[in-house]
Amino acid sequence: MFRMLKTEIWKLRRYHMIWAGVFLMLLSVLLTLFSSTALDGTVWTFPFFVEQVIKNNVTTIFPMCIALIAGYIIAREGKDDTLKSILTIPISYSNLLWGKLLVCALLSLFFGLVSTVFTIIANLIMGFPGLSIASALQTLVQVSLNCLFLYIAVMPVIAFAAHIPNGHMIGTIIAFVYGYGGMFASGNATMSNIYPVTASLGLVSYRSYDSSVHWNAFICLFSMIAALLISAVFIFTAKGNVPVQTKKKKKKTIRKKGW
């Protein structure tokens, strides 16, 4: 597994899709900056700015982002016509998927780091008060872990899309709707703890200082474990979709009888 993980990390260098993830992390921060310009009487501080970035990551950007990139990495073997060569060695397709999904987990932490850097830079430009070394480190931990938990929440969608040839775009659409559903789930305390996307917020203690916010860490953790189990079922039942090249038969020319 270590060699497989090392190989998949080495492959990331040729995937330009990673830059799309970096751009989407920047887009999340820009959307938050745009909302800060509204004259609604809201007092913006660095902790509040971070909370809004996390909210945009959860409900709008990150589920779609990681589903797109993970699906692209999985589907790339079929498009490059390398899957049939890989499956000739003694390795199952499910183990190959696990290796790719573990790399995507590391990518989630990387995107969390990128989001943190963009957030701090944007705060320095806007001059919101409350930025310190302690708050910056807290932001790094909170945003990075939230991205990792969001990836686990979306993993069943990614694993399901792996069953469909070139299904990464379908998985991206489902993940976007899945993440957007977190906005509706957040309106109910019980649903917030059960729904995997919003359960990721409970595991990082999002707005836990607010007396109106009630997180049940046990239920949130159970939601993550359930997502992992569902993903495992999809992964172990997945089969490699090796494209079959069909040769066209040459049509025989029928000669006319007579002159």
C-alpha cells in the first residue's frame, strides 16, 4: 500500500486538475470577501471571516471540488488506457481505488492549508481585527480538518461514481447538491449532527461558543464512520471499467455479375 500511495502521489505532478482545486479554494475566500462588502451592520473580525469561509467551503465549494478531482484521478487510468496494464499485476481494482482515495485524503488536507493561506492573506488586505499567531494556527487546524471530514462525507459519492464509466462528472453534480443540502440540514440541530456534510462542522467545533449551537460529537463521529462503511461497500464491489476496443469489420464488396 505504501508503494501504491507513493506512486499515486508521484502521478499528481502531471494532473493539472489540482490547480482547479486551488482556484476553487481561492473562489471560496473571494465569495466571502464579496459578502463582507454588504452594508448590513455586520462587524467583521478575523474569527468571523474564517467562519464564513468554512461555511462556503461546506455548502458550496469543497464537496464539488474534491468529488471532481478525486473522480478525475480515478477515471484518468481509463482515459490514458493504462488501467488494463495495471490490472495485469497482482493487485485488485478495489486496492487500486483505496490507494487513490488515500491520496485524495492527503489532497484534502493540502487544500485546507491552501484555503487557510488565502484566508489570512485576504484578512491582511481587508484589515479585519483579531488576527494573531494563535488564531492563525487555530484556523489552520480547523479548516484543514474540516476539509478532511468533508472528504470523508463525500467519499460515498466518489466511490459510487467509480462504478460508472467516466462517471466523475455525475459524481461532481451529486456532490454539489449533496453539499448544498447542508444549508437546509443546518436549520435543525438533530439533522446537523446526522447529515455527514454538516457533521464535519461539529467535529471541528464550528461556532461552539454560540449557546444556540449544539453539537453532539458522538453522533457526528458516527455519521463519519457510516460514510466510511458505505464507501467501503462501493469500493469492494467496484470493477475496473477497461475500455474495450472493437475492430470494425471490413465490408466485402459484392461484385455485380455480368458485363
